[in-house]
Amino acid sequence: MVGDLNIVDKTVNILKKYPLCDRCLGRLFGYLGKGMSNLERGKILKSVTILEVHRRLKEKELDIETARTILLNAQRGEVLKVLGLEDIENESRQCFICRNRIEELIDSHSQKVAFIIQNLNASSFLVGVSSAQEYVSREEIIAREFNLIYRENLKRELKREIGKKVASLINVQPNFDEPEVIAIIDLSTGNIEVNYPSLILYGYYWKYGRMISQNIWYTKEGRKKYSLSIEEAIKYVGHLINASNYSIHIAGREDVDVRVLGSGRPLAIEFKVLGKGISIEFIERELNSVTPWLKFGIKMKVNRGFIIRLKEGVGVSRKIYRAIVFTSEDVTPEKLGKIEETFRDSVIEQRTPTRVLKRRKERARRRKVLKVKTAFLAPRLFEALIECEGGLYIKELISGDNGKTKPSFSEILGCDAKCVMLDVLYVHEQI
């Protein structure tokens, strides 16, 4: 079995069939031995192979033609004369995997990347490699045939070696966690694409007006549906800092006619930009310069894992709303007291509201109302402070949505109830 052979026997068998440069041979055993490069590892393996070939020739375990093939595939033709073998080819065989190009790839792309990083005045970088399948597929042929379980991938080696060389050329170190610049090398074309990792900022926003959407909405005619949105402020700042793109990650979503007051709503803003020299204070100031109807508070820079936690926390967060409720019949303090009693630690059965069925699937959900506090305003008008779990549709909690939400304010009052104004007062963070 090929898998049962020792390293020397396996190397000899590989070189019987495939010509390989020092680095590509070393990489096939890349996870064995520490403190050496694949180039050094390959040279050692070939030196041991020469000794083994010589031993087998002396002990007549190997014929001359096979010995010649192994040494030529090892690109050690100069050893043939030393061992008394004739070199009938007079030239080195080309590496099966890289076609003798790997050193050139490392050197030339290191120079290009170093030039780019230096011109951008970046303080850290990372190297990526794409379109390497031509090389990787040939490498995998050998790996499968000889069951090479300790090999290192060619792309991994290129990224590491180019990164090391760039660092030595311009004295800028790679950063694997938060690089300022990512240089993606396309091996098929030789082009280098410069990407900027995301600058992700955590903070809050407040909406002091109504009919303000989170995202820009366009009508079928291409006109903006609402005159103002959270996205427009972020897009404006993205343009100021030369971001190539932006994303908005918000903990939940309120309707366009709902204000966000009190503690504000948590969000993360993601800019694709070279983040060096961009201060949180600058971004916050520019966001707040767009309109008096929106306010932003930027707290800190975060990583991508924070975005996941922000979104996961939506369903388990706690929120407080203020609703102004209009009823079809007069309500009394006694009826309002019944609302408070019914919705103390109560579980609400709710199906997807009729008003959002066009964009969301019909499904059932359970959410808890922790507490409701009411205040009489007029015979058919009252205020309700509602503390509940995230994900509860408040307007339908009030109206009942023709029986799709149970219990509801309408059901308990015995008349139609409608939310005419709604504000978010508090969003508890689960991050």
C-alpha cells in the first residue's frame, strides 16, 4: 500500500513518475518538520533520495534507467556523472506542478504587492490568491495517488511566502485579524485586486420624525417612496470617506411611521474602505449633519462576529413601545385596567400580519407581553406603554388583525382598537 511507505520510499516513488522542483516536493510533506520552509524541506528530501538511489544501485535493487529517471525528475542531473550515469537529456525537467514558475510567482508578485501597499501608505496587509486551480489540480493528482496526508496547499504557501517577502521589502507586517489592505493575486492573469476589509462601527440611531424608512425605497417609476431614510445618511458618509460599498445591520425593524426615541435602536454600519485615519468622531459628526430628523451615536469599532450577535439578539431582546390608541367606542378606566391585567406576563399567539403578507411568508409565532401601562386621554383615545419581547407586531396586538393575533386590545375592550401613533422608547441589547 502506498500509504504504508516511509517518507523516503514515498519520495522515491513520486520522483519515479513526476518531475518536481524543490519547493513543490517539499510542500507535499509540508506539515512534517518544523522551522523549515518547503524549499528547504524539498532540498533535504532530494538529498536523501540521492543517497537512497545510490544505495539501491550499489545493492542492485534499482536499474540504471529508473535511477536516471528519479534523478532527472529530482532536477539533479548533475549527480548523474558523479554516480557514473550518463545524462542523455542535457537539460532539467520541468516541474509537473508549477512548471518551474513558483519562485518567479513569489518574487514578481511580492514586488507588485509591496509597491501597492507602499503607495497606499497602509500599516498592515494580507495576501490572497485566486485562480490557482491549474496548479492545485496537478498537485492533487499526486496527493491522491500517493495518499499524501501531510501536504500543504499551494495557495497557502504562496500567500505565506509572498507575505513574508513583502514584509521584508517594505517593513510592513501582515495582519491576519484586521488588515488595512487585502491584495488578491489572480494567478491566471497576474493582476492584483486591492480589497479593503470592512470598517464596522457599532452604535445607535434615533428617528425624531415619521415616514422615515431604514432603507431607500423606490417606486416602480424610479422615484423615492419616502423623502428620508437611515441608509441615505450612511450612503452620504460612505461617499465622504471614499468607501467602495456599505452595509447596514440593524437590530430589528420598525415601520416607517414609527419614531425611535429613548435609548435608540442598535445598529452596525459596515464600510468597505481603507480605514486608516478615519475617526469615529468624524463619522458620527457627518452622519448627524445630514438632517435634524435623524441622530446617530457611534460607540466603537467591532468585528464581524459582533454583527452575528447583534442579529441573533433581535428575537430575545426586550422592547418598550408607546402607542396612542383610538377606539370605536368609549373606553372607561375599568376597561383600561382590564387591558393592564390581561397583558401582564401574557403569551400572544400571532400570525404574520395581513399588511406584510406580500413580502413575508405566513407563519405563526409566540411572543410574550411583560407589562402594559395605560393612560386615559379622551373617551375614545388612550396611551399604552407596552413592554414585550422583540419580534411582536404591536399594531396587530392592538387591532387583533381580524383574529390573527390573540389576545388583542380589541378583543379585551370588545370594540375596534387602532394604533394611530407608535414610538419605540427602549431596545434592550442582547449582544
